[in-house]
Amino acid sequence: MNRRTQRRLAADLGLLFAAAVFVLPLAWVVLSALDAEANLKVKVPGSLTFDNFDAVLVDDVTFTPLLNSLILCGGATALVVVCAALAAYPLSRYRSRFNRPFLLTILFATCLPITAVMVPVYALFVQVDLIDTMHGTIFFFAASGLPFAIWLMKNFMDGVPKELEEAAWTDGASSFQSLLRIVLPLMGPGVSVVTVFSFVMMWGNFFVPFMLLIDPAQMPASVSINDFFGNRGQVVYGQLAAFSIIYSTPVILLYVLIARRLGGGFALGGAVKG
Amino acid sequence: MKSASAKRGPRRTLMRALPVSPAVLLMLAFLAGPIGYCVYLAFTDLQLTGQAASSLIGFENFRKAFTDEDFLNAVWLTLVFTVLSSLVGQNTLGLGLALLMQRASKPLRTLTGGIVVTAWVLPEVVAGFLLYAFFQKQGTLNAILDFLHLPSQNWLFTLPILAVSFANVWRGTAFSMLVYSAALNEIPKEIVESAQVDGAGGWRRLWHITLPMIRRSIGTNLMLNTLQTLSVFGLIWVMTRGGPGNRSQTLPLYMYEEAFQNSMIGYATAVALLLLIVGSLFSLVYMRLLRTEV
């Protein structure tokens, strides 16, 4: 065996070990969901069953919270994408002395720990009567996702050459038409990254709806999943696992979708670098 | 373009700024507004219930915080959590995995990458439950330790801060791995090869060539990891609720408890403001690192 093969073997073994450690919690959720007698350990089920899925696939456990999640995250994502695309256009296309300070502020806001402002947001929402409303929560979600979305969108838009628009301009198209008909279609992958990224971040967010919503009937899945402890007496781990899988599947699929589209999973890492 | 805009003057500028306004309005109302309100509230004694009006009390909240043992405990735990899980855990492990991936065979690269990224993509609360099950007394970790005849213990009770730190490493390493993989791929092959020809060994190449060449990515990654870790709430909430007692109560959980269990909105906001200031300092450093790109 030469040194190169040896080194590759050592690297393979290292990765295999890391994979084995990282996969344990994931194995628990998959195996427990299919096990009628699931507990807290990773174990192969005695017999495979879909009873856990049957038990959780009812309105008040799965469908209502997922619908709430969809309304919250879908609404906020739509707002984010539309506002970010509109905002990114002048930032990317026109030179202005406001661009740099604006972008710096955006970048600064991107990094702020949103968790820290949730107590004042709660107090503010009580004052202006937005507490426990879906639209209030959607607005807050959108506002907190916007800085990063604008930043990403502007960077993607910079990649679309200006010359392509100039022909449309001479034909008398307005900037809005040229954004809608030329720029956005050309940056399809960029728009989908912004959309999926915003949606995935919100779908998994627990603290924001936990603070701003009160009525259990409006709670998204990220909060309602906690009901498996407490409200329903003894914890049925198999059902918790089944629900976790149902709740996580959309974001995993969305991630795979954009990772494919951009050739490898490195898009987000690369995008964050600027 | 420039001459055209100069000709048509301010009206043109206004038209161009118009598309930015929905985003700006949203961010002013729901982001800048709360931050401004945060600065104001931090100097009041607002409580959650049964108080007609709050009054300005100057720096009283901050004075209270720095003499409160629970606050100092939360600061200490936040520091431990951040250093262990972000600086040491996610960052080093992420770099390690990225380096191994450069050499490993394709199937293992795909397998490990897929598993680590899945842990990252999972919703925060789900990750919390999975690691709760892993560290629980009857959980997987103890089952493995028993199998190996090693002493087991009730991790969430004896070492809660260590357990939640590991949980955060499990969940967050993928980000560092992706950033470092991208950075390593950008290092020109010739440089590595010429170092090999010169007889530089693996560790020396890493220290003298690889690390200096990706130092910008290291800085970016450290900043973003730290900022993300500072605001972790759901993961710890699901695993330990900050307990037992307050032994895994980092600043966000302390803030939440003061606001809603103890009804001290004003005081909790002062803590939030401190967290926000620390976050802002990190943001400014991060922006220095990126400054060439705006």
C-alpha cells in the first residue's frame, strides 16, 4: 500500500467514525417512529408498525399546527422575497451615496441576535395590540428575515449583467418591467435560495411564535411539538418521533432541492461568505 | 446613466428609492422599533402585571444585574456554552471534517456530509428532542457506555451545560464544515504540491499554508457561529429548561425567566440590551472582516 492510499484510508475511517456518532440521534427518531414500544434508546423495533403515524395524523396534533406553520412561514417568506427583490434592484443597479451606508446597516442587522429583542417585541406587541395575532407574527418574521434576504438578493442580482437590461430600456421598458421580466428570471437560482432559506429558518423557529402567540389553536408545529410532554400525560416517544419526522420532512426536501439546483450543498456556506 | 440621473434631479432619485421603501418600512416598524423600545424599557421598572405605569429608574436594572448571582451565573454559563460549543466544538470539528473530506473517498464524503447537514437542517426543537433522548438517563449514550462497561450517569442532571453544548455542536457543525470545505476548495493545488515537494509534512502544511490561506473564512465562521450560539434558546429550553436549578441557564433563558416567571419586563429588557450590545460588537468585528466587499 502506498502512502496516498494509506492516507485516504485514514481519512475514510475518521469520517466513518464522525458519521457513526452524528447518526445516532437521527437513527433514534427513525427507528422509534416505526416502533410500537419506543423508548429513549436507539434500538431496532421488534416489529415494524405505522401505528405511531396513524396516531399523530389527526387534525389537532398534526394538520392544524402544520397549516399554522405554513400560513406563518409562507406569508412571511412571500413578504420577504417581494420586499427583498424590490429593495435589491436599486441597490444593485444604481450608484448612489446612500447605497453603502444602507448595505452596511443591513449587514449589521443581519448579525444581531434576534433572541435578545424578543422581550421588548413582546412588550411592544402588547402595547399596539398585535400580540397573539398571525399577521403581527408574520410581520415580525418578515422584518427579522429581511436584512439577510436583501443582502443575498443584492449579491445574486449583481451577477446579472447590466447589458442585458439596456436593450429593454432602449425599448422603453420601465425598471419595474425589466426587474420582473429580465433580472428575476435570470437569477432564478438566487431567488430560490433566498426563498428556501427564509422559509427554512422560519419553519424551524421556536422562540418567535412561542413569545408572540398565545392561543394554542394558532400555534405552529415548532411550538405545538412541546405538547407531547405535559399536556398528553405520559410521553409516547414513538408518536413524538413520528411527528418530528413529519414536521422535519418539508425543510429537508427543500434543502435537497436547492442544494441540487446549485450543484452541491455548499451554496449557503458560500453565500454567507459574501 | 450618471448624466441622465443628474439631469432629472431629485424626482428621479425619489423614484429610484421607492422600491426600497416597503422593506425599509417593515424593518423600521418591526426591527428598529423594538430595538429602540428595548433601549427605553431597559431603564424602566415595567412589570408584566398589575402596574398602572412604569417609571424611569436610571441604571438601577443594570446595577441589580451585576450584583445578582443568577445573572452572573448566566453570564458564566453563556461564556462556557459559547466557547465549548462554538469556538472549540463547531469550529474545530467543522474544520477537521472539511480537511478529512479533501482526502477521503467519494462515498464516505457524501455519506458523512449528508448526515452532518441533516442534523443542521432539522428544526431546532426537533434537534433538542433528539439530543434529549440521546443524553437522558435511559438514553442511547448511557446504553452505549453500559455496553462498553464504562460508568454511565444522568448527563442532563450531572453535566447539563456540557450536554447542551454537545447538542449545539451536533446541530451546528455542518455550517462550519460547509464554509471550510468551500474555502479549502479555493486553495490552488500548485501551492500545496510545491510545499509537498519541499518536504513539508502534514501538520506543517496545515499550519503554515492551509490555515493562513483560509484565515478570512476562519474569522467569518467564528463570528457567525458565536452570534448564532449567543441566541440559542429552543435547544436548551427543550433539553433542560435551563435546569436543573439554573445550571444550564444561559442569558436568553435567564432573560425569559425574569420576564415571564418573575414578571420583571424592565429588568429582563436590560439583560436583553446587554446581550444585544455584545452581539453588536461581534457584528462590527464581522463587518470589518468583510469590509472589502461592500
